[in-house]
Amino acid sequence: MKAKFQLHYDAVVATAQGGRDRQEDAVVLNFPIGSHHGFAVLADGMGGHAAGNIASNIVVTEVFSELKMQSEDPKSLEQDINATLHAAIADANACIKYVSRCKPEQDVMGTTVLVPVLFEDRLYWISVGDSPLWLFRNGELRRLNANHSMAPEIDEMMRSGLIDLEAARMHPDRHCLTSVLMGEDIAKIDYSEAPTRLQPGDVVLAASDGLEFLEEEEIKSIIRAHRHQPSAALAQALMDAIHALDDPEQDNVAVCAIRVLISEKSDRPVPGAEEHCRADLVPEASEEHVADALTVMSQKNANGSRVICISKKVSI
């Protein structure tokens, strides 16, 4: 018998410019009111290349518009999700090629892209580049997508004893990308052939590699400490930790944090749900008349962070 509950999401995006001259990261999300599906698009323009900010905004705009247009029919979208995501990436890459040819001063532009798409308890994604997609569950943080940079090869050299840990961490080629959108053939594309099943209490975190100025253990600790709080609090805590580093070389940062919550009670127990989501269960007295409403708020604070909060329930 199918459990009588649905999942909904508390989602947020945040950005910080860091120590760079301009913001080359772009991120946007879409979780419609009352729905149990949504998606985010995150792109990290290539530092050191002309017009990296233009490339990232092209990709975010192109992929978002394609998914938004098809998301009116989520069942059909999910059936063709991998084909749709590949086509959207190809179209965005073609757009970069067109713009770079039309404007010679911007003939070298590139960006990563990361697109998580959620349908109830099912997470799909596509990614090119090194922007990480993590799943936090039961106190552990696990990367879901491939890292298209030299970092995995350098880490393997460290594990094989060819170099030590410090040399691996500081290797000058560590962040060199092995796949990127530049208007040419895409060397590698990572995607989920089958969905990752989500559980109440999970946190999905998409980010540009600027967040990895924090150690993974610190990221995990911050999520663990804020997993019961709104995603806006979690995103702000991550940004506060980045600012506390006070690193003059700090890269741009973009994050999208998505908390997975229960919308309705189930006649059967859900593993981990009571511990993680008790405060998020729909009140029994109004269970038949509650919809998930999403309120969007943006704020620019003194340290340059921008937070867009999406989270609320209202009775109808």
C-alpha cells in the first residue's frame, strides 16, 4: 500500500562575490505554488576568461526557460527528463557559440552548469564542470555528480602515494576543468540515468566551486546544525562561514539549498521522518485544506550576500 504522504520543498538561493572583481556565478530556482516538483539552474562562469558572467547568464536563462515551458506538465517532463536536459544544455551551448561569434571581444567565454530537478521523492540532475551537487542524509554528506576537473586525478595520485596531501590540496592544476560549455563540443556530461530517491529530512545542496573554500567537514557541520531551520538560515550560515574565512582569493559563490519536507501524514511510518520533520507535518485539523505557498523575498546585505527565500504554508 502506498504511503499517504507527499513531499514538498523549502528552497533558497544565495550568492556572494567574494574577492573577485565581478560576479560570474548565476543561479535561479523554480518551485511553483502548491506543486510537488521544481528545479534549479546554477552556472559558474569561467574565471580568467572574457565574459564568463555573460556565459553563465546565457546558460541559466536558456535552460530555465526550456524547463519552465515544459514544467506545466510534470508527468510528461519526467518521462523525457534526460532527453530534455541534454537538449537544453545543447541549446545553451549553441547560444554561447553564437554570441561569441557575433562579438569578437567575447570570443572566449565558458561556464559550468548544474541542474537538479525534483519530482516528489525523485531527484534527477545534469551537470558539466566542477559545480558540486550534494545530498545530506542522516548526518552524512555525499556528492552525487561527477567532478569534471583535474581534482579527481590529483587525489588519485595522492592515494597512490605519488604526492602528499598538502601537495594535492595546493596543486596548481587542481581546478583546471576537463569539461565546460564554451560553444564547442562538450567533452563530458554527467547525468542521473535513474533518479535518486529522496526522504523527509534530506537536504539537497547545489553550489559553485567557490563554496569549496570551506572544508567538506565544515559544510556538513553547518548543514547538520541548521537542518531543522528554514533553508534561508542554512544558506546564510554557509555565507557567513565563507565571509569569516576573509580569504582575498575567495572565488564567487552561488548555492541552492533544498530541504525535503513532509506535506501530509502517512498511515505508515516513514524512516527518519519523525526525527527530521516533526515540525513540518501538516496540522491534522486542517490537513484537507492546506496548500504549499511559496513566498519569494530578496535581500542584499552589507557583506554582499543576496538571499532569495522560498518557504511558507497557508490555509485555503
